[in-house]
Amino acid sequence: MNQEHHINICICTYKRPELLKRLLKRLERQQIDRLFSYSVVIVDNDKLASAHQTVSTYAKQSQMSISYYIEPEQNIALARNKAIENATGKFIAFIDDDEFPDNQWLLNLYKAINYYKSDGILGPVLPHFETEPPQWVLKGKFFDRTAHTTGDVLTWTNTRTGNVLLKKEIFQKEHQWFDPTFGSGGEDRDFFKRMIDKGCVFVWCNETPVFETVSPDRWDKEILIKRALLRGKMALNYAKFKPLSVIYSVAAIAIYSLCLPFLFCFTYHIFMKYLIKLCDHLGKVAAFLGINLVTEKYVGV
């Protein structure tokens, strides 16, 4: 195996056997045009090793090289770090276990990282609904993500690990690349922020889409609200001037609270959009006051 042109596809998984199996099938179909080789590194973030049977069964009949590890402590940052520790190629790709790519995903990522000579390439994550969602979900675009133009250099606020190819060389010898203190999420943006501060450059490529499975439980209103509260909590961590940011959020909460009754009477998807915005700000204020409004480690998984 030529490590100079080898990609390790890293997957962190937690109790999603069917989605993981579908992802592995899609990865098996990746076109490489003899430009590189690739293998799969799976880290099971379940101490009971719930993914072991799925991985073991699939690996026996697969042409791909698949390695499997367990991170017993439920923490996505620790799972990502274990994947990196066991990646041996020149490049590391991350894709989530509830996502799946098209057949040219890895090829286009590889071409882009070489063309732009960047430290990493990020691509779009598009929603894939298993069943037709309510119209307010579609109209509100609650699962759409910000799009960019191919070649755009990204700021850390537009980064994530759901669809990315990185040069292995940006990972220094320490084993805490992703900070486990984040716990509920945000560890990926924190990582990219620190890397950009060190001078790393990350570029967008629109030709490398992956599709994220959105099951009906994901658009449950309680789930959407809890995720917003968690986002607000994470936003406080990134605020340069926390008291000023909290004052802004208090004002936003007041304004949204006044508007919501009127919006409810007219357009439901706009009502939900601003209710979620209110909860983003509420999560930030609560975190500033030391109040933990969401006790779950992960919401909507």
C-alpha cells in the first residue's frame, strides 16, 4: 500500500448498524481512477461494541480494508481522536455514520485538495428524508446547511467534520486534536479554529456532496428545540466578549417573544424558525448563568 497516496476514511459510529452498513456499501463503490488507495477506520463509541457484528460481517465479504476500534467513553471528540491515532495514510477523510456519498465523492475531494494545495477540503451535506416531512419542515429549511462557491477559503464558523478530507500532516503528535471537554458537540469547529489560527487553509468544494439521513424523529419539535439550546451553549464558548454577547441575546429573546404569538397566527414555519432562534439565544444566556437546560450528551442521534 502506497501511503503517499492513501486515504483513511474515518467513521465514528454509535448504535446505527443499518445506516453504517449502507455507508460501507457506498464507500465500496468509490471511484479512484488509480490516483490513490483508501481504507476505512471505524471507531465504535459504544462500550458494548454494538457495531462489531455489523462491521465483522461486512468486512468478511468486502474488498475494502476495514479496521475497527472501540472508544468506551461516550464522547465524540475521543472517538475522533482514536480514529486519527489509527490512521496511517497521508490523508484523513471524515464522514458521519448517518451520511452516504456518491461514487465520486472521495475522488473529487482528492483532486480538490491537490488542485488548491490546501490543508483540507470541505463539501456540502444535503438532507435525505426517509419519509416525506411536514411542509413546515421543508419550507423552514431546518436541515439545509450554508452553501459556498467552490474554491472559497472557509472561516472556522463554516467548518465541520461531516464531509472533509484533511492532510494527515496537520495533526501534530499530541493525542487531543479534538477537545473532549466539549462533550455535546462543537469540538470540530474548535479544532478548525485552532488549525486556522496556526495558518492552515481549508477550502470548499461543491462537487463533493454527501447526503445526511433525516429520520422523522429528527424533526420532532422537542428535538429541534433541545438542539437549539445546545447550539446556544456552544456559541457562548466562542464569543469573544461574553457579557456583550449575552446582552445581545437577552434583547433578541425579548423581541422574539413579542413577535412569536403573531407569527403563530399566520405562518407556522416562520413561527418555528424564530422559536428555534429564540432557543439559540436562550441556551447562550442559560449557559452564562450556569444553568444546564439540556442534560443529554447527544440530542437527535
